[in-house]
Amino acid sequence: MNTLRTILGVILILVIAFAGISVCQNLGKRVKLDVTEKKLYSLTDGSKAILKKLGQPITAKLYFAKIASLKAPDQIRFFSNYYEYVKALLEEYADQSEGMIKLEVIDPRPYSKDEEDAVRYGLKRFNITQDGEEGFFFGLVVQTEFGAEKSIPFFSPERQRFVEYDISYLIDTAITRQKKVIGVMSSIEVMGDDVSDYMRQMMQYQGQQVKEPWTVVAHLRQQYEVKTVSTDVSDINDVDLLFVIHPKSLPEKTQFAIDQYVLKGGRAIVCVDPYAYVDRPEQPNPMQMQAPPVQNSNLPTLLKAWGLNMPENTFAGDETLAMMTATGQGKTEAMIAYMNLTGDSFNKDSAITSELNSVRVPFAGKLTVLDPNSNLTYTPLLMTTDKGNTWTVSNAYELAMLSPERVRMKFMPGTKPVNMAYMVSGRFNTAFPDGITIETSKPDPNDPNETVTETQKVTGLTQATDDCAVVVIADVDFISDPLAYQKTFFGSMSPIGDNSALVLNAIEGLFGSNELISIRSRGNYTHPFKLVDDIEKEAEQETKDEVDTLSAVISQYNQDLQKLVSNAQEGQESVIGSDILTQRRKLEAKILEAKRKLNDVKLKRRERIEALGNRLRQWNMLAAPAVILCMAVIIGVRRSVRKRQYITQTSQA
């Protein structure tokens, strides 16, 4: 009988346990707790705002080759954890959409319709077996009931920080019928060759080099319709935003066209620069006395109308933000003109810059407000710290000869920030109140084969009827590929820091898309391991003197060895060869001994750092059992006390 009761009790416990697990799993789908510091598994307010705008059902198809990934190399198996994160995030989208988003998770097997659909949707397929049968997919397709389809061809690990932005942007554009048009005007080749895939292949076959667009332009084309605006245009139409990059020596009629475009309500981003390093014109012959090529750009007439000024040959600098640059012979030195903007360098009250973490700017100019009491609103976006200041050069020759040391000699720390970017809004006045005079050509009435030139007065709006907005940035290099992007393992270009995010935020800010700005900014969050970093710095500092001493000893021994060999004159090898060989062996032995000591020092430093990691790992592993044990002890003590109280009360009764 007791045995039967025991068996029955065990069965009932198992039933209760499995029932509890099932109930918890079902409740867990609705009741979630995100304990990560930046709420990585929760949607931002921007994403929730986009979901609230959904006016039609959407189907989100997540393609992940789960079975194929089990046969794949380590690089592919890594994606399993990433897939779980993306799936959990998409489930949160579905929960927050109030039934407007239906999530489907698909494992496309070889030769199946799911695989055919994945290829048709444009998802990337990677062969992971030698016969090419197994293909790896990891992408997303969003479909609306009206037939619109948008996709993320591949969830690249380099964009893991921006995965929520990519998904929200995909949903937002799927329900938007028409793309915004961005016009790019530049004095340097940022658009690349606008050729078809067929012409691209033909040019490559003929040995011609196809000029690729700047990566920022390529990324803009994924979100907007991007078109080229000529630098000698006389009228700007059919663009929702004008992006001016390095406007070098623009003719007056083009400046007038920009002026009128803004006054009509057009939005604009203008990047000027007192010295654009990325502008590499043909260098003059060093044997001839020629002026150095022009590498600066400015629009003083337009900037004045917008209430701003950027002085020539004047640069912003900050010792606290200076980055290390190579100076030759393997040495590096802090370059005041090359700054990594962080922290208080961003205006926290502007959606464009409030959540940026790092923007690198080389040789940026200074922007000043001409009349702070005007009716226009000036919002600074980028600035140095309070210790920032400006430094100047007299001409382009002096600029070409600058070194970190010479810049430091020109620089004196200041007492207030230097502003390098502004957003200006309000009702602008024209920069050309009297209009402009242009020359036109027409056929000569007396001789049809000849033309005559006439002057013509052109006028336009003198004041905007509605509020205008422009963003002016006193640097061009910050958005170039070397500073804003890096090539990834998969061959794509991944953002470095927030250089590209600054431009994309400015575009979306001018369009009024603050929801997407908040999502992208959230993706730029970096969480340093402060305790580990402090321990590593402390360990390196403790061994620095010893490492430097041993490195100097090894260097001296190597110099002595080279000197010994070089002093052996030709023809004397038979006389002094044995002596040289003996001394050489002694020096080599000393070098080996010094290197062994150096390795011992570095090993001790590494062991200390790894010991810290082991201690942290052990604490993490023991934390949960320790909590459970404490709870068990507390419950046991409480039961014991209550039992004694019960016995006492019973005996008294």
C-alpha cells in the first residue's frame, strides 16, 4: 500500500510539474520581463509609434536555415544566437501591433517552395556544403495586403546594433506608398558611375574602372530615391531634400537656385569645409612654382543670409578630444585638428544628436552666429568641450606643411565650446535681394550660324512665406568612406561610430521622422566593461616600467649585434671570425634571455587579467544557487520556528 502511494505521489508530482511548465510557457508569451540595461528585448517608443500608424495587416516572414546551420562551419553556427534574438524582437513587434503583424518563421529546405520563395524575394543564399545543395538563409520579408514587399536580404552581424532600426524602417516603408527624393550636389565625385549592371560588366570586361559611389550615398539609395543635382543648375525642383557636399566655387546662379529652393520651403543639408582632405585634386608639378590645389569650400553669401559665418583658414581644435595619428617611423602622436567627438560634444536637446556617442571630424571649421537676437532659431549640433578653441593658418602652403607638433604650437586652450554644426530654422530672407544677372546666348538674327550674348536680370522670392530649415556642417571628410565606414568580413561596408548616423538623423529630422531617429540612436549604445578595463589598465601600468626596460635592453642588444657584424671588414673573416662568432653567440643568448623575461612579465599580466575573468564567471555561476540556498535556509528556519510554536501551544493546551 505504501509503495502504491509512493508511485502515485511521484506520478502526480510529474503531472503537476509538466502542467506548471506548460502554464508558465503560455504565460511567458504574454508576461515578459526585460532586465537588460538598455531594454534590448523591448521596443523603443519610436517603433511603437510606427506600429500605431499601421492601417493594414502585415505579414513578416523570418527565413532562417536552422537545419542547414547545424551542418555549417563555426562562422554560420554563430548565427543561431543572433537568430533567437531577432525572433524574440519580431515576436515583440507582433505583440505590440495588436494583431496587425503576423509573424511566420520559415526554415527553407533545399528544393522546397520555401527556398524558391526566399530566392524570389531577393534573400541572400550562402552555400555551406561542397555540393552546393545546402544553402544558408537569414533574412526578413515584409508583405502588405496591397502587394507591397520589402526585405532585409541578410541579417549581417555588423548591423546587430541597428537591427531594430532596420526592422522598423522596413515596416515604415512598406506602408509608405512613395519614396522621398534626395538631390545630391557636390564638387567631388560622390555619386559614382550611374550605369546599369550590364554596362558595369562591359566596362569591367574592357578593363575600365567603375567608380563606386560613397557608401553614404549607397545607403541613402536603400531608403530614398537619390538623384544628382548639377553644380551649374539654375533651378532646383522635384527634390524633397537637397544634400550639398563640398560646394567648391559654385557659380552665382547655382547659389541663387539653392537660395530660392530653401525659401520655397525646401530642406537642405550643407557640408562646407575649410580643408577637405578627401578632395584630392591633381597635384602641381613640384619643379614648377604653382599654387597648391584648392581643397576648401564655402558659401559665405548663403551662410550670411542664414545668419552664419565660417571664417577661412580657421579650424576647431580640442586637446581633450584629439585622436592619435601616425607621424612616421611607427610613432603616433595626438593631433588636435583630428577630433573624436563624444559626450558633451553633442546637443542633448536635439533629436538629431541627443543619443550619438562618437563622431570623428578632421580639420573641421568653426561656425558662428552673426546675430543671436534675430528671428531665426539656431540649434548647435556639434561642438568641442569648454577647453576647445580655434587655430589658424595664413595660406594653403602652411596648411600643407602642418604636423601635430606645429598644430599644437598654434593652439591655445579656450574657455568655451567651438560650434561646428548648426540647424537653422525660421523665415529666411534671400541672399540676393536685388536678384542676379545672368548671360544667355541666342542665335544672331543677322547670321543664323552665329550666337549673341545677352544679359538678363533674374529675381525671385525675397522672403520665405513659411518656416525653412537647413543643417550646416563645417566638415566634409567626416562622411567619407575612410572615416565613416569599414569593410566587413562579408564584403559589405559597416558604419564606424556615428558619422553616418549624424547625416541620416539630420535627414530624418528635416523630414520630421523623429521615430526612426530615436531607434537608430538606441542602436549606437556601447556598454564598456569598466571593471575589466580598469584591471587591464592597472596591470599594464604595473608592468609598464619593466616591459619598457626589457624592450630597451633587447633593442640595445640587437644594435650591438648589428654593429658587431657590420664592423667585420671584408677579407678579415678568417682572422677574427671565431671571435665575432663567440661574441655573436653571447649577444644572441642575452637577447633570448631578455625576451624570456619579457614574456614572463607579460604572462603574469595576462594571468592576472584572466584570473579576474574566472572570478567573475564563478560569481555568476554561484549567484543563482546561492540565492536558492538562502531561500531554502530561510524557509527551513521559518518552518522550524512555526513547528516549535505549534508544539508549545499543543502542550499548553
